Amino acid sequence: MLARARALQARALPHGPADAARQVALFAAAYFFYRLVRGMVDGRASTAFENARNLIDAERSLHVFIEPAIQGWAAGSQVVIDVASWVYINAQTTITLSALVWLYLFRNESFYFVRNMFVVAMGLALVGYIVFPAAPPRFFPEWGFFDAVADFTGVRSDSVAVNALFNPYAAVPSMHVAFALMIGWPLSRLVRPRALRVFWVTYPLLVTWVIVVTGNHFLADAFLGACTAGLAGYSANLMARARPAAWAFA
């Protein structure tokens, strides 16, 4: 029984409990620092609204300002809006954390590459939030936008002030899209059932649709979020060259 217990522990925790605790602490510290700095960008509401209007103007000039039409179409079904709101709430928490835990337990040799991507991406996002604060679409009802998540949860976003851990003007880049890509791409290559592979390949597209339908991001935010994930993946690949045995994507 003792040998079997040790075998199960070695399979579930290939580097021992200390490494698992270290990874949890690293992610917790990185995410808390990310939220802390993200929330420190205060007193720039006028700049954030101006930047958002510039994004709208840019999309209109490119004839891709379709977000009001997409949200208006989704508003025709309360079920669609509620499902999109639920996915938006859980995408960066329940879904992402569950995927990371699965990677660590069952595809541990690839976990550290994904971990490095996340750390780099959160650092890049902070630069974007500081340099280019932007208000989300839900703050522009004159264009027909509404806050679907607030309607779903009953908590109005305009009643929550900017604080040390929350900043409504941190919309560029969209980290919902970045997280979806940094989870979807690895899992689409690592899971075995074909249906799951298809799901993870399309998951970033689903999240992109969700952030638009809920009125939380423009398509430009999604594009920049994808760029953030791409740069993070490139950086993680460079880091893997320094320690291929530990940090390479297997």
C-alpha cells in the first residue's frame, strides 16, 4: 500500500509537494501583483474615455466597428446573454485555473512553458494598462452598448470605484483573449479526444465573441490581447532555449 501511495504521488506530483506549493505561490504572487498594479492606474478616466473613442474611430474607419450589432443580436435571447456572461466571469478563473491544474498533474513536462507564458503576458499587459488606459464598450450606451455581466450578476460596474485591485479602464489588451489563447493552444495539442481538441482550438474564438457580446471589450482589444499572447509565447520559447530540459514545451 505504501509503494502504491508513493507511485500515485509520483504520478500526480512528479516533482513533489514542494514544487506544487512553489508553483501555486508563484502564480498567486504574480496574479496579485498584476491585479495590484492594474488597479493603481487611477485618476485617468478622461484619458481612458478619449482612448476608447479613438478606438471606435479607428474601427469605424476600417469598417470593422461591428460590436454594437453583435451585442444587439445577442440581446434578442436572454439565454445567450446569460451564457456569455457566465463564460466571461469564469474564463479567467475557473476555466483557466482548472486547465493549469490539469496541465501540472497530467502534462507536467509542458506546464512550465505555459507558466512562463502567463507570467510574461501579465507583465506585458501591465505596460498596456499604464500606457493606454481605455474604457470598455459598456460605458458607451450612446452606441447601444449595455453591461450584460452587471445585468446577470446584479452588481453594477459603475458602483464599484477604482481601487487597489480593480480598474474598469484596463481594457487594452484583453487578457480574456490572451488567457484563452495561452490555454487553448497548448491543450489543443495535448488532449487526446478529438472533440476536446476542436473545443480548445475554438475556445479563443468563443472568448472573443463573449467579450464583445457582454460589452466588455472592442475587437481591437481582442486583437491586442492576441498579440500579447503571441509575444508571451515567443518569449517563453526564448526562455526554453536557456533551460530546454525544464522549460521547453513537450
